[in-house]
Amino acid sequence: MLFIGRFIAGLAIGQLSMVIPLYISELSPANLRGSLISLQQASITLGIMVAFWLDYGTTNIGGTGDGQSPIAWRLPLALQCVPSLILASGTFFLPYSPRWLLMKDREEEARATLVRIRRVSENSPCIESELLEIKAAAIFDNETSDLLYPNANTNIQLTIERYKALFTVGHLRRRLVIACTMQVIQQFTGINAIIYYAPQIFRNIGLSGNSVDLLATGVIGVVNFLSTIPAIMYMDRWGRRKVLIIGGIGMGISQLIVGTIYAVYKDSWASHKSAGWAAASFVWIYIANFAFSIGCTNWIIPSEIFSPGVRAQGVGIAIGVNWLSNFVVALITPKMLQSITFGTFYFFLGEPPKSPTLKKVY
């Protein structure tokens, strides 16, 4: 039952993670698109934070070990149904995107949607201007599709041709490479490795006691959520490139410091408690830099760089690569946590490798 449930949930999450940034990008005014898409990442980090505190609050129901009550794990699983039901019922009140409506020649509905979401009168010049802009793009996409894919007589054939174009047309292929590479880089910065295995990482840097899980996953969840807020407020003002550069530098410095501290004090944590706390602090700083930078821009850029005709297909492939990279990171982290994450710093510090796995890395 658990496997089947997780499989169905995986299909749903995969679809939602692709559709949400695409949907928001088609509803948002251009000057607020980055901030509004960043709300998705804020929602994800909020969910991670709430999920941890729920798990932490239920973990001791009935005690621990063999005496633990089944409610300790059944209740968190059951509570997932609450946001799912809210989403399922709320979706009926969401409008179709104006672009999709115009692609289906439903201009009056598109106009009504714009009036509703922009909260202006129907005769407002900005409504007419935006509607004409979207309509022109929709007409261009339709005529271009007819020209480029003359043998695509059904929607399925047209979709297949658009997927093929992403790999065969030069400028589309370059955009796809950028979008997919960003997804891989985001996951291989180690964010989910830290979130999934934070307690083990904190124990490896010398922290111990009942508060380790709370300090690790709990504080990480709070920092992750709070650090997403600046991206929502300033993403469109700062620009995507500047945010990525600042966040990348901050993440790199934080990881370098954590790795160096680990290499220096790995055999003497008991007598250097302050070193462990310093390493933990820079793990939190790393999380903060990730949250406001590539954690948000990774959802924004794929929704912006593809032309409207292939945007859905391009975003779908990019988000699929994100989840595949997530799977790879989660799979390899337990075995490679010490030898890869910290082995690199052993090399720079000149310490000889000791484990067979680390020797292979060298």
C-alpha cells in the first residue's frame, strides 16, 4: 500500500512541479514574474518546515522503539491529505491561463480572465494591450507550427514534433541544455543530501544528544523558508544573474569552510565543540544562500527562456531532470557522504586517503 501510494503521489507531484511555474508565468505580469514564481519555492520550503515539525511532534507518541504507537507515523501520512484536498477543491476556482484560452480561440474568456486577475475595468488600456500581445504570440505560434510541422495532424503528433525540435533546432537545444544543466547543478550543490541526511551530517561534525535532529532538520527548515522571502521581494529588482552569482559564491565559501573544519577536527570533535558549532553554522549559511538564489531561479529560468510554442515541453524536460538528479543524489549520498563530500578537502590539505572508496576518488 505504501509503495502504490507513493507511486501515485509521485505522478501527482511530478505533474504539479512542472505545471505550477508554467501556469504562474502565463498569468503573471512580466515585471512580477520572478517574484511570483519564487512563491512556489517558498511554498516548498514552508512545506518542508511544517512536515518536519509535524514529524518531530508525533515521533514520540506511545514512546520510541518497539513501544511506539502506529499513530506516530500514520498521522503525518494522513495529514498530507489536508493540503491535497485543499488543492483539489481550489483548482476548480482557478482560471485558465489567457494564453491557453487564446490558443483555443476563446478570446472573450481570455479577456475576462485578465480583467479578473489584473483587477481593473474591462475597458482599461492595459487589458487591451496585454490581450493583443498574447494574441499576437498565439497567432505566431499557430502559424509557425503549421509551417514547421506540416505533417502533424493531431495534438499528439504536434507535441512529439515539438519535443523533437528541442533536440534538433540549435537555439532550442541550447536553451534546453541551460535549463537542464541548472537542474543538475541545483541538486548536486548538495541541498537535498543535507536535508535528507542532516542528522547524520551533524553527528559527523561532533554534535550529539537528543537535540541533534531538531538542530539539523528543524533549524534547516526554518532557515530555508525565511531565506526564500528576500527572493520573493527582490528577485525582479536584482535580476536572475546577480542572484545566482551571489548565492553561488556564498554556497561555495560555506561548503569550503565546513569541509576544512571537518578535515582539521575530524578526530578531535570531543575537545573542540566550538568547531562543530562553527561547521553547523556554515551549513545553515549554505542553506540560506541556496534558498534565495538557485533554489528560486531554478523554477523561474526554464519558464522564461523557452519560446511559447515549446515552453510546456521544455519546462517538462527540465523539471524531469531535476527529479532524476534528486533521485541520484539521494541514492549515492549515504555511501559517498564522507569520501566525496569531505574527501576533496582531504586532497587539498594533503592528507593521504585511508578508505578504499576514497582511494578510488583519488
